[in-house]
Amino acid sequence: MASSDERITMLEELAAHQGRVIEELSTEVAEQWKVINEMRRKLERLTERLLDLEETNLEAPAITKPPHY
């Protein structure tokens, strides 16, 4: 069985490793949040453009006689 000093050293190493991993994950989550916000803004702009296009193109077509009449 490991001595108390060895066990403490192992626990300190583990805590340092976990701290680094948590920091890396936090950075990654922050970057992903930026990407999500950018995609949200783009989706909102595209939705607005689509709605504008639909409004301009949904006007009723002129009633004309078909070519066979």
C-alpha cells in the first residue's frame, strides 16, 4: 500500500489534471456558445428574408384565359 505522502501526491496530480480538463472544457463550451449565437442570428436574418420574399411573391396572379381558349 502506498504511503500517505504518495497518496497525497497522486491526489494532487489528479486534482491538477482534472482542473486542466475542466478549464479546457469551459473554453470549448464558451466557443460553442459563440457559434450557437452566431448561427441564431443568421437563422433570424434568413427567416426574415424568407418571409419578405414570401410576402412579395404571394400576390395573386392575374386572371387570364388559358392558351387553349
